[in-house]
Amino acid sequence: MPDQTPLPALPGIAFGGDYNPEQWPRETWQEDVRLMREAGVNLVSVGIFSWALLETAEGEFDFAWLDEVIDLLHANGIAVDLGTPTASPPAWFFAAHPDARVVTRDGTVMGFGSRGMASHSSPAYREAIVRIASALADRYGDHPAVVLWHVHNEYGVPVGEDYSEHSVRAFRGWLRERYGSLDALNAAWGTAFWGQHYTAWEHIGAPAAAPSVVNPAQRLDFQRFTDHQLRACFIAERDAIRARAPQPITTNFMANQSWTTDLWAWARDVDVVSDDHYLWAADEDAHIGLSIAADLSRSVGGGKPWILMEHSTSAVNWQPRNIAKRPGEMARNSLTHVARGSDAVLFFQWRAGRSGAEKFHSAMLPHAGTDSRVWREVVALGEGLSRLDAVVGSRVEADVAVLWDFESFWAQDLEWRPTEDLSHQERVRAFYERLWRDGVTVDFALPGHDLSRYRLVVAPAQYLLTAADAANLTRYVEGGGTLVVSYFSAVVDENDAVHPGGFLAPLRDALGVDVEEHLPLREGAAAAVEWSDGALLGADHWQESLRLHGADVVGAYAEGPAAGGAAITRHRHGAGTGWYISTRLDAEGLRAVLSDVYADAGVVASSTPDGLEVVRRRADDRTFLFAINHRDDDVTIDAVGRELLTGATASGSLVVPAGGVAVIETD
Amino acid sequence: MPDQTPLPALPGIAFGGDYNPEQWPRETWQEDVRLMREAGVNLVSVGIFSWALLETAEGEFDFAWLDEVIDLLHANGIAVDLGTPTASPPAWFFAAHPDARVVTRDGTVMGFGSRGMASHSSPAYREAIVRIASALADRYGDHPAVVLWHVHNEYGVPVGEDYSEHSVRAFRGWLRERYGSLDALNAAWGTAFWGQHYTAWEHIGAPAAAPSVVNPAQRLDFQRFTDHQLRACFIAERDAIRARAPQPITTNFMANQSWTTDLWAWARDVDVVSDDHYLWAADEDAHIGLSIAADLSRSVGGGKPWILMEHSTSAVNWQPRNIAKRPGEMARNSLTHVARGSDAVLFFQWRAGRSGAEKFHSAMLPHAGTDSRVWREVVALGEGLSRLDAVVGSRVEADVAVLWDFESFWAQDLEWRPTEDLSHQERVRAFYERLWRDGVTVDFALPGHDLSRYRLVVAPAQYLLTAADAANLTRYVEGGGTLVVSYFSAVVDENDAVHPGGFLAPLRDALGVDVEEHLPLREGAAAAVEWSDGALLGADHWQESLRLHGADVVGAYAEGPAAGGAAITRHRHGAGTGWYISTRLDAEGLRAVLSDVYADAGVVASSTPDGLEVVRRRADDRTFLFAINHRDDDVTIDAVGRELLTGATASGSLVVPAGGVAVIETD
Amino acid sequence: MPDQTPLPALPGIAFGGDYNPEQWPRETWQEDVRLMREAGVNLVSVGIFSWALLETAEGEFDFAWLDEVIDLLHANGIAVDLGTPTASPPAWFFAAHPDARVVTRDGTVMGFGSRGMASHSSPAYREAIVRIASALADRYGDHPAVVLWHVHNEYGVPVGEDYSEHSVRAFRGWLRERYGSLDALNAAWGTAFWGQHYTAWEHIGAPAAAPSVVNPAQRLDFQRFTDHQLRACFIAERDAIRARAPQPITTNFMANQSWTTDLWAWARDVDVVSDDHYLWAADEDAHIGLSIAADLSRSVGGGKPWILMEHSTSAVNWQPRNIAKRPGEMARNSLTHVARGSDAVLFFQWRAGRSGAEKFHSAMLPHAGTDSRVWREVVALGEGLSRLDAVVGSRVEADVAVLWDFESFWAQDLEWRPTEDLSHQERVRAFYERLWRDGVTVDFALPGHDLSRYRLVVAPAQYLLTAADAANLTRYVEGGGTLVVSYFSAVVDENDAVHPGGFLAPLRDALGVDVEEHLPLREGAAAAVEWSDGALLGADHWQESLRLHGADVVGAYAEGPAAGGAAITRHRHGAGTGWYISTRLDAEGLRAVLSDVYADAGVVASSTPDGLEVVRRRADDRTFLFAINHRDDDVTIDAVGRELLTGATASGSLVVPAGGVAVIETD
């Protein structure tokens, strides 16, 4: 298993994409490898959706065409990331096992003809995925072209929850294991509420559609169970391959858009973290979301390098308006990923497919062919990446951690929260964006992690916080850390039950404050805060009625139901400081507050202009400074060393052109 | 059964709330009764969701814990409103009777894990509810703490219509009873339209999802049937308890938000009317909606005192934005209910629950504990209410009736009406709000009621009006009454069939006008009316082409498709006057028109400032004037007598403080 | 079968409507025929929803009441369009054949009680429709009153797609017939994408709800299949009638609102084209949509006269806001239909029904009776139409064709297109409206038609264009035609597969340009084009990156992602000219561009004021000029001849009054 580099079999940054030769005649394959070489492609992923062509009937395999493809790639010096095709079982599988189909929450049985796995709890499916994964590993485990195994595709998308009978049965078993006794389950779920007390395991079902809101603890457990079942499928395939093949094994995450899976747990089970990233086209600053996903991918892997498994050369096809990337944008996106730890730049997909649901998805080789902006930029990117061999294996370090907790997000997203305006992702993005614009590199972390190495920990939306994790955060402050907690945090425990003592009670010591009452606002209402310097900070959506337990009020509400009451507090606790922000500050408000927070934490904001993104990767003996210029004008930065993409030498300063990227190596 | 007071067993205003000791350990019970006494609580509702803990398997009962709770309450002087837990059957019940689950209109079978009754037509459910109700009545019928039975919970919410096979079978039986013959049913439903003629009872189904709009008379009958089935469940429980226990029996209505049940019919079947009230948080003047619900609760009970069974101390948890009540608001809400006839102020719930779907619902004892605004206001309210013993049993009298007819609302809400802008509730609120701001106390009534005691009757939205009821209204005018009818009224009969002679034909004599054609407007279009004094009254959504049959035109359309035509008419008929308003007047328009209507009717508007709500309760020998000040400033009112909450004496005038309430007793 | 006139059995314009005597007592029938004669009615449609009353149990018929109705009509000189009632099978049919019910895409089984046919693939339904159609033809085939057969009602509405087992089985059979081999199907559907390869016909299903987007080629084929099955039902009835009765046979299309059926194919299978037309009330210029539908009805029938089978005297009942027609509007609507080729003016419905889902639909005889504006206008219309006998059989000719291709529309409407802002109907309307306002009469056509007789062909939205059709369009240009193609055209072939060579490649020769990349815009973004004269043309939603292959750039993007690039091109090819417009021009932009296009094509725009609609029908020896004045002021037009409605003589000019119509006959 790799240590410092995710793909030791490759000498430099991996470059390439998903390759689907089965969609094309053989003559096209020759053109493909010729153009791959022209573009500098050194790794492609094959076989991801090829089950029906590889196992043509149960237990009957046809590997001839894939042999040919892999040999052809190998002969051209292109390595293979070999997929297991289990995200899309063949038609014959569903015909033989109609009970393996996924059932939605309202009882609709999902049909064939799309993509999407079978019920992840179906015994027949479990058996079939091990069979095909084993057969592939048997055949290609010692093929010199194969450097990585790519199990399945984007677990959790498009199928997460499954309400089939297989799933219900498995859920009961999972609950038995988790709780041991019905008494424990009844207590954890609070079944005394609304008369849901259980007297037999067989009476428990999945939280299907019901006349009103279903027990939130049951729903939260069903999300945990769903994640567990998906991961169990992965592990079954992984172990079958491991028993037969030596290469590292991954599955592609979707850190930017799917939160069905707990990536912290998944990262422990893969050999290599890999991620698929697609911009949200409606977001004019989608590159900030990209940085979040990249930092998250690095963080779940423990800070090591990782692989960008898929992104797009230009538009995708599944958003309401699929905006094409502008000239230079693909290169910036690619190099931001590298800057934040990826040792690969891979795309979905090599060649745009003529048919099917994704024919309007961009590719390295677009429908327009090689006489196209996209192709020219692909070739240039391959050329540039080939100069970054030295970057491989270097790491990103951060002084600041932002808490990112899937279980808390799952819990908060359940029904009947105080206001529909609450959004954990909005708050994570708001705090992250402020840090990004201030040039502060961050890791993501769980509240239970050892946080002592961070100067600053930010909890933008920690609705669910266990007593143990609260104690961990309190110890962090006691030990000298600076903790910033945003509103609607520390509300419930692991069972979505309100903490005894009320909202925020578990952090009362660390923050010197707790919450008497939530005060969500009417639509459009404002909640400005008077800041220590007399300025008004913009805020909306939410206020709280706070009770002080030692904290200082550094901002008070100037309007709204809590007018005159504390809005933002600061508390010295042990050797550290705990901040609490009880409303949704706007970007300027966050800038003002975080400026004071930085002073407490000893964090220094960057002085580069807004829109120039600067990130450093460090190896033992040198540093790589990535400067990605999202602005429309050139920016001059302080730099000493060698600019790797152009080979230029920087002896004090360097111009990063508008829309361009520089990578400066310094010893 | 009570006559003048709903709860003769209690000496004063009932004060307390839903109490769920089963959600808490025994040590908490002791704290509960101590704090209840501190707050002046004298009545709590228990057992509403306790079925699974009381009947642990079919026919096996465990009353020990409930014995303990009731004895503890009794020992502390707190009376009990004992619930039957039939709104939430246990898991074992559904496991044994999967066919008792509710089915939605599109065929989805509703699962367990939420709240909500089983199919109200399921024989197994009917048997089970009688068994548990009987067992409770057997055990507690003679317990001195028990002063009231609380059957089920909020019938119709969350489950009204049910499309299960049990329901379809019962529907057929109900139709047979209603119509006697298929010929009568075919005629009533107009099955010649779209080829729906029936030749066998077994061919008739519930109006499930179909390719296009389903027969509206069938849908209307299914709503009647649904109401009937729910009420039959109530009656089955009620009769089982009556045979075993002497206390009065109620079930809690939801006059403010659910119109699945015909409360006029239900009020005849309960011993005591009780109502649950929750503010619509998005409505800045939600206290006007509160007054509507309170007046409706009183009206359906025939004008007698009634019980406010549930309301909230602060926010609820199930609206899009759950706005917390501001200081003083809970007291104003509570005393408005008392002012409008309630002899109780009860809450959902005593203590905020840590788990389950409603953990963010406010309570008398919030998550924040006793060091909280809410708790302090609860204690003050209990103290205040304890001074209102004399109010108990006194009645509210009104000179004006507003028609409120559930069957008409059901019919109007069916599909394919002339415009989706039509809303009966909007018009009821608009007329009621004008009367409220004018300080005019109103009753609600059905069009078939004896209305002769009212100076004025307003029909804001009487889409369905039977010929008999139209004759009743006509007699009312003939006898000297003033009748105001708003547009889209008297359109159809009891089968949702257009009246012969056209729209409004049944009221042609009373109003001197009928409607040639509906003229709904395009979105955003205006329909201003030129009033008798030349002013333009604002209006939108709707116009009609009127044909005059003797009425005077007092307002003509200044614009829109009916420009130049009659908009508002006035007609002397017999000793009375009939007004017709054919468009959606805005608030100012209604003020102008109702001002002239008041003159006809001899109704006098109040001169107190807008936002000071004044209502009187009368006993044989004295009057209680409630003045609720919703304004931000103090208001001085004319008053002579004793202010009960403070004990102050008013000899001519009294200051009602901003946001405060005064209750002046005058002999 | 008729040649020049659709209804040779009638001497003049047919006038009347749907007549449902079964909804009324016999005494009303007498009043009906009296009033029909008063209004000049000469044709009514009966029996359309009468199955349950005609076949009271399987195979048991009761024709007595229908005999009486038809005899009564005949005795009064009113001809009959006799319906087959197969759009609404009786309750007994569904009770006997529950498997004949329609199933939705998500598996919901559609219930009874509405309208809507059974599964069009159900063998029992197929048998039943032939039985009732045969029985009717046997009984009335030689009745002198019957002049036309009206099979079914509005095929495709409300039921198009059906996912029942019968449908799935039939789909497999249809696919086998279409493709012959699974290899051909796998290739056409591109099943290599997402692993959908089929190895057995029985594994193929309907494209039911699935975890993600279903194969678009499968969905497109399912729409073709659905259309085929509906038409097969029609043909089964038609052939049963043809074997027994001599009259022409039609079924009523819905050219204005349903595109489930390919009317080009249907028109080949009916003896007479007939159409139902209902205005879209939200559209203030709905009369332009009416002209589209009328021109389409004429075009699918090959340019021959056709029949307006249904329209409304005033409001309909099924739109969000059902706007009543204003005085004169019904006459304008009726005569626009005649102007554009209809030899009938028929209504749904004769008499407003009291019951059922459509009670608020207007009628010739409204609920308000004969003392009503509507009735008076109906009588006047009947009188006017009686003067237009000479118009019958005359034809409309056009110099311009607009492409209208149902298969392309079906394909474009599938999921995951580049932006949700794409709308083929919006573009068709935009181009048509410009031509309408310019007084240019158009035909609709398919891209594979012989287009050589048109000076100008406009392709507003030809997303799907086969290589063969592209070649046809190219030949059209080569032969001297002027072709205008709007964006997102020629993207895919008949299998929804992108054309080899990229977007627009098949028209590269004709247009001298192709499309490198789609550039959909963010919401609200603008895309102005700098026109040849320096003016900025407004545009939004969409840009493209064009590659020139010989075309001249006549408009370049002034802003947006394509700023500076070509927006509108013009290319001389052979003897003709090809225009390409790569963005969504607004109305003014289209005016500017089409003005230059007209010059190329030799098309002359009319000089009459905007809102005066002028259309000509031509017989061998004379011309009928219809002038419909949609304006609020009188318009004087050049005219020589006899104005038929008033009998006035025009010798040079004629005043068409505001809101009025003139029909001038010129030899």
C-alpha cells in the first residue's frame, strides 16, 4: 500500500481519464491511443460500466475485448486504472433477481435502463459483485498495465437509501448489532414519543413514507445503516481483489456533491483516496467549492496526497444550466487540485460519447474533435503537468481546521428543524470562503479528532455533537486553542436528542454561554449586530436568546426579537479562547469577526489580492508554491525559486498572469 | 354533562397541559409535580400516546406506571384529563394487521414510525380502540383525579382520507345508505358526464388517482364519508367510555388548521368542545386568526364555554419558520381565548421532550429549564388566571354572524374551479379581519341555522348552497336582516351541480341580482370599483358579469373585462337588505362597503384604536370586559369596575399597557 | 372519401358542437333542437362519452335513447357526427379487466371515475373497442343523419404513456419489429453506455422510473411506440366502421396542446382532419397560438380544408385562470379558423353541463341561458357563417414553411439537455409570430418533405435531424431556397446520438458553419449581438462557439462567453442561401434578421398594421380575403369585391371595425 504517493507505479502526476472503448469501433481505438500519446496521457480508467459485456450471462465471461484494450494501452505506455463494473449490473441480473431492485421511500420499485446499483442488501447482488470482481482480479491482477483498482463508481449516487425487503431485514440485523437490546433501542430512539415503543425486532422497519414525520433517530440510524451497507459492498469487492491482486484499491468519492457516505470512514477502507469533482455551474465562484472538496479529500485521507479521479474539461450535462468552462479555467481547476494535494489530474472522460444520457458531457476529446479549444488546452495541460514530477508525494499543511461531520449534517437535514433557512453547507462555505479569501489554508476535521496541532478550529454547523466530542473541544480550548462555534451547534447528541441542560450546554464551559431559546426570523427579516467598534454587521435568518456564563459580549443585536441581547461572545477558558456567533453573519460581518479571531489564534491573513489563490505543498527539502490567479488582471507576487510550468526563475517576485497559474519550487 | 361550564369539576380556569411522564425517568416526575404546583397547574392531559406502554401485546395490559402517575398528580391536587391513545396504535398492532395501514390517493401504503392512526375503516382497528378505551375506563372511571376523557388526538391530522381496501368497502356501504339506489347515485354524481354510469355497487371505488380529474361529487362524498368514518371511530370510543365512566368526554379539534372534519357535526357528539390552537408564524397578525379559531370553537358548541386544550408557550416545530412568541404574547394569546369563551388555558406541552419529531416544540418547562423567560411567564400566567374564577361559565354574545360551512369549503377546494386565485379562507379572514378591527364581535354560523337573532349575516364564500339554505337566507332578509354575500357564492348544490338558472340563482330574490358569467382575471390584473362617493376601491382576481333583477348598483367596475358593469349591489327585499359584492375587495375597499352595510344593519363599530381587541363575556349579573392590547403603546379605555388581573379599580378609565391585557368586571 | 371538402354531405360551413343529451331529461331535448335551429346549428357530435349507457354490460346494447336522439335531430335538419365512446370505458369493463388499467411511470395504477382510456395495449380493451364501434356502425351506418364518424376523443390526452404489463409486452414486440436483432437495438440505443447491453428481448422493459436518467433512445422509442399504439387503436376502430358504414371517419386532434401524437402520421390515417382548439388564457396574444394550430391542422392534412371540431364560446375550466372571451372574440377565433382552412366551426359544447369536472366550461348555451351575451353572439355567428357557403372547399397557399417535427420535439424534451432554458415551442412561436406580424402566411412541414415550392424554410428548433433529412434541406438550398436554422439544431440523429463530426455537422455544407461548443448562459445573463448596421440585437439563454466553413458573419456577439465570436451567419450555397442564428434573439432581433432574410427569399412583408390578420383562401375562380381585426381601432384595408358577412360591396377599400372581421370575395 502506498505511503507518501498514492500511485507509486507512476513517475509523475497521473494524467488521463475514463476511457470507454466499448462505445466505439476498433478503428477508433487506434486513434484514441495515438491522441492519448499526443496529449501526454499516462493513465486511463477502463471497465467501469462494462459488466454486461464482460459477464454475458451468469458466470459466463468474455474478456477478449478487454484483453485487447489493455494490451493496446500497455503497448503505448499508458497505465490502467481497472474498474469493477458493479455500479451497473446487467439486464440479465435484474431479470433473474427482480427482488434485487431498489425501492424508494414511497415504495416505487426502481427499473432498469439507467445506471445505479441493485439493492446493496440483496444477497444475489452481493454474490454477483464478488464474482465479477474476483474474475477481473484473477485475469488482470498480474497485468503490468494495471496500476490501480477502481471499485464500483460513486457509491451513494444515484442510489443511497433502499427500502426493499432485503434492506429492511438487513436494517434489523444492523440495529440488533448496534443496540444489543430492544430496551437500548427504545431509549436511543425515544420511542415513548408518539407511542412507537417496540416489543419485537421484527416489528421494526425502514423509515418509509408515513402519515407524518418519522422518528428522527430512526432516520439517522437508517442513514448510518445505508452508509454501512454501501461500504460493506465495497469491502466485499476490495477483499476479493486483495486476495488476488497486488495493486492498490480505491473507489471514487464525490466530496463536492454527495453526503450520503461518511468519507471519514470510507477513507480508512481504501488504499488510495480518490475524488470526482464537478463545479456547481450556478455558482460564479465555484472554484471556492472546488477548494473545499479538494481539502476535504486530503483531510479524510489523513493529509496525504490523493487522486483527482474525475473532473470535466468543460461543461457537464446534468445541471439546470451546464456552463462551459472558459479558456484557462480547466487548467486552473486542475492545478488547484494538485496544489491541494492531488497527485493526479483525471477526467470524465477521454472521448465524448455519442449516445446515452451523458452525450452532452464534455471530454478531453470533444465532439468537435481536435480542432477545438478544449483539445488544445488538454494538450497544453498534459505538457504542463509533465513538468511537475517533483511535486508528487509532497504534502499540504494547515494551521486551521474547519469541522465537517457527516453525521451532524445528516441529523440537521432531517425534518422539522426550527427554520428551513438553516443550512450547514451554507455556513461551512461562508466560513471557508472567508478563510480562502484571507489566504488561510485549512484542513477539515471531526470534533473528536486530536486538534491540538491547529491554532484555530471553526465549527460552522455542529448541530449534532456528542458529549465526548464536546469534551474534546473543551480540552482543545483549555490547552490553548481558539475555537469558533456558529449557531445551532451542540444541540443534540448522537441520537438526535436535545442535550440535557439545553442547547449548547455541552460547550458551556468552553464558550461561557448557552442558548435559552432559538429565535428564527421571518423571511427577509434582518438581524444586524452592533460590533465592538460600533459598526453594524449584517446578519439574517436566525437569532438566539443567549445566557451568559462568563463570556464577554463582543457584539449585541441591534434589531430583531433579540434586540439588545448578546449576539457574539468571547470567552477565555484555560489557556485558550472560545467564540460563539449566534446569527448568520454576512461576508463582511464574518470578515470583521474573524479578523479578531485571527488575533486570538495567531493566524496571519495573506496580503495577496482577493482572487489570487496561494497554497503550498511541502516535501522534505523544498516547497512548491501554487499561485492560481482567478482575477482578470495580472498579479505580482513575492517568490524566489523556479517556476516549473514555464521554467522561469523567480528571484524576488513573479507575475502570475490573469487567469493563469504559477508553481514555484523553492529549496 | 356540563351545561354552563365545560369542566364543573374544576373551580376556576383550567391551567396546565399535555404531560408525558413516560418520556422521563421517575425522578423527573417528582420535579414535575413540584414545578406544576409552583406554576399553579390544576389540570394535565396524560396517556395520549401511551398505547404501546399500556397494552404491551394484544389484550395484555400494564397500568402500573399510569396508576402511579395519576396517584402522584392527585396527591398534589392536579386533576387529570385522561387520553385514549388511539391516535398511535402500537407496532405490534400493525405487524398483526398490515391491512390496517392507511393508503394514500396514489396507492402508497403508509408505514409505521410516525404518528397517525390506522385505517379508520379497518375492523381490527375498530375492535382495538374499543378494547383499549374500555380498559382505561374500567380502570380509571372512578378515579377522583380524572375529570375529563380526551379521546384520540386531533382527528383528521395527519390522516384524513384513506384509500385502503377497507375504506373502499366501507365507502360503498356508506353510499348505499346515503342514496338507496344506483339511480339516485348516478343522478347525484352526474355520471352521464364522461361516461361514468354505474350498474353495480361493487364497481364503485374511492376517488383514487386517475388519468384526469375525478368526478367532483364523488370526491365531495368521499370527504363526507371520511369525516363520517373518523367520527364513527370517536363515537365507538366515546360510547365504550360512557358505559363505564361518568366524566365528560371530548376530543381536541383543530379549528385553525384542519378542515377535514365538519366541526358542526363533531360538536354535537362531544360533551365538551375543546380546541388546539397554533399560530401561523408567517402571519404578522396571527392573533386575528387566533380569534377566528376561538370564535369558531365557541360557535360550533352553540355559544357555550369551551376548552383551549392545546396551544404553545412559544414556537412550534412544524412550520417553515417557527417564530418564538415575544414577551407577553403567550399571555395575550391565552386571555384572548378566555375572552372568546374558553374556560381553560392548556398547552402542548408541560415539559419539552428531548427526543422525537417535536423536540423543538416549546413547552411550559423549556429545554432551558426554569431560568428562562418562558417559565417566568408561565408562572405569571398561572397566577393571573387564578384570579379569574368568576369568569368561568360566562358567555359571549354577538350581533353578527359570518357563515362558515365545511361542506362548501370542501367542494370549492376541488379541482378545475374558474381560477386558482379563489380561496374561501382568504375571504373569510378578510371579512372577519374588517369586523375585528371595527371591534365587532361575531359568531360563525351555517346558512341553514336560525339567523334571526343577528343584525348582520356575512357570507364570504358560500360556493355550495343548497336550495333549502338559500331559502333560509332569503327568509332572513325578508324578516329584516342584512345579508352580505361575496362572489362565487350559491354556485352549486349539495352534489356540486350548478344550480338551475345559473350562478347565484337561489339568492336572486334576496339580492336582486344574479351572475351571467364569471370573469376571473389574469395574474396581477386589477379590478377597481368606483364607489358611490366617487372613490376607487381596490380589487383584483375576479369580476362577474351581473344581471340586475331589482338591485341598485352601488359600485361599478372602473376597469377590467367588466368595466362599466355593476360590481356591488344593494337590494331591499322584504324588511331587510341584501348586498352582493362581485369582486375581491382589498382591506380598504371592504372598510368602505362594510361601513354602509353597518348602517343598514344597525351595527356600531368600536372607536378604540386599531389593535386594541375588546371582547365581553356576560354572566347573569355581571360583565367581564377583556381588553387585549396588541399595540406597542399604552391605550386608555373607558371602564368602570374591578380589573381582575391586578386588582385595580377602574372608575371611568383604565390604561391597558402596551402588549398587556386587562379584565374588568362590571356588575 | 372527400377530396376538396371535408364534409361533402353538408352544403356550407358546419356549425354546432358536442351534444350530450344523456345528461338531461327528455323535455330538455325538445328545447335543445328548438334553440339549435334558432342558432343555425347544422351538425352536432353525439355519443362521445356514452359507452356505459349504450353497452350496459359486456355485449348487451341499449340503443333506444340514441335512436330517439338521432331521429329527433334528423327531423330537425341537424346532421350528426357520431362518436365512438372508447375514450371512457364503462365501470363494468374495468371491474372485469383490472389489468387493463393504465400504469404511470412510477408504477401507480390509474383508477376509474375520471375520463381516459384503458391501457391501449390491453387485449381486452382492443376487443371491446372493436365491439362497440362495430355495433354502432351496424346500427347507424345507413342513418341519413349521420355524416361523419368521430372515433374516440383526443388521443393522447389525458393518457399517453402506459407502463402496464400489457404495454411492456407490446413494446418488446414493437422493438423486435423495428430492429430485427438485438445487435441493431444495442447499437441504436448505445447500450454500451452505462452498461445497458441486452442479451434477450425479454429483459427489455418500458423506461420506467429508475435511479437516474433512463437511456434517451429507449425513451424516444417508447414515445414512438406510444404513438403507434394509440394509432393502432384508432385504426382498429376505423376499419371496423369502414367495413360497415360509408361515411368519412375522423378523430379530433389537439394541435395546440398535445404533442404525444405525431399528427403527420395520424393525418394519413384519417379521412378528414379535425382539430380541437383551446386558447392558452395566460397568453395575451393567444390568437397567434390559434393561428399556429390552425395552420398545423391544415398542413398535416396536405393543405386541404379541415374541420374545427371543438373550441369554446368563452372560458374553459382546466387552466390555472380561465379567462372568459371578450365580446367579438369568439367570432374572431371562429373566422380565423375558417380563414386558415377549416370548413367547420364547432364547439365543445352545445349546453353547459350542470355536473362533473367540466361544469365551468363555457358552451353555446351557457348556464345563464339565452338571456346572455354568449348566446346572442352564438346566434349572430351562426347567421354569419350561413353566408359563407362559397368558401367551402377553397384552399390556403403559403410561400413559407416552418419546420415542425414531433420526433425532434420528443427527443429535445428528454432529460439532461445543455440547459433547461431550451424550448422548441418557444422558438417556433417566436419565428411564427414574427411572420404573423409581417402578414406572411406559412405552412408547417417536416424536414424530409419536398420543400421546393417554398421561397423560405425556417427551422426554429430541429434538434433531431436525420442525415437523410439534412441532405434534403441541403438540396433545397442548392436548388435556390432560403433556409434559416436556429440554434441547437442538427445535433442528433434518429437515435438521439450526436452526429459524427459534431453539432450541426450534417448542415455544414448548406450553412457554411458548424458548432464547436454549446455555451448556455447563466440565469438572467444577456447575449447581445452586434448586427451588420451596428445596432445591438437583444438575445439571451444561449450562445455557441461557431467554426466558420465559408459562411459570412453578419452578426457577432457583443458580450457573454462568446463575445467577439460569430453569432449569425449567412452562406451562399448552390443557388440558395443558408442562415444560421446561434442565440435566442428577442422579437426585435428577429425582426431585424428576418427582414434581411426576406430580401434573400423574395418574401414581401405586409404593410397592414400590426394586429390586423389577413389570410386568403383560394378557389379555382375566386379568392376570399379574411381580415380579422384584433386591434382596438378600426382599420381601412384595400379591397375590391363583396364582403360576405354584411353583404357590403368594397370597391377599393373597406373598413374592418375594431375587433371585427371581414370576408371579401373577389373573382
